[in-house]
Amino acid sequence: MNLLGKKADTFAHGVREHVRLGPKISETVKGKLSLGARILQVGGLEKIFKQLFSFKEGEKLLKACQCYLSTTAGPIAGLLFISSEKVAFCSDRSIKVPSANGEFLRVHYKVVVPVEKIKGVNQSENMKKPWQKYMEIVTVDGFDIWFMGFLNYHKAFKCLQQVLSQRLGDVDTF
């Protein structure tokens, strides 16, 4: 019974952290409902993954999880996809970006890193609030990509470690 209570507590902290990172609770909940409707409408997470990102023959989607991508403008909510070939993120909502003609376009914020370009993965936590977990992906060309606010951080991290260890032989975790 104690293990079940600990898992429920960890999940509750994950939900609270996930919602806390959004601009407003009402906006975050509205975004999550919209995302859920889109997932149902399209026919599941794998179909969304295939629509959003190029998909190689034999590639398998292993894990999809809700989290936030850390940017200089603040955290962006979205879905992190971990496949046998890549780690990819797509924002829940579109953002405005200026076009060449001066008008603004609405696009989803996307990040794609092929597994062979990942040097290592680092896990971190807030020392004062240990339920606040962070994941850093370090690329071979020196980029650091930070994710946070996972609903289930441990499952996402474990899946990413497994993909990297299968692809690279042994994961550099620093």
C-alpha cells in the first residue's frame, strides 16, 4: 500500500508541476483539453507523430509525453516524442513568427534531434523542491535542450536512456 501511495504522490506532484508552468491554470487546462481532442480526432499519438515529423521505414514511436520545453522566452507546453530514430518536440499551441513580408504567421514550435546527434542526457532536480525534475539533452554539436514539467519524468528519462544505450552502446550521463 505504501508503494501505491508513493506513486500517487509522485504523479500528483508531476501534475501540479506541469500545470504550474503554464501562464494561467485556466489556459493550461483549456490547452490540455484541446490537445486531448486533437489526439482523439487524429486517431492517437502515433498518428500525430507521423503527421508532424518525417517518419523512416522501421522507425518506432516508443514514448510520447506532455512536458515543457525551456526557451529564453519561457517554458512552452507540448508533446515530447521519443522514437527509435529521434527525439522530437511540438508545442501544443502555435506561436506567432514574423514572415519576410512583415506579416505574422502562426506555426507550431518544433525541435527534432536525431538519436545519433545526441551526445548524452542529464537529469537534474530543484534541490529545494525535489519533485521539480529537469532533463537536458546535449547534442554532439554543443547544444543543450532542456525539458521540464513532465507528468511522469522517470518513465520519459528511462525511455530516452534506453534508446540512447541501444543506439550508442552506452549512454553518457553526466
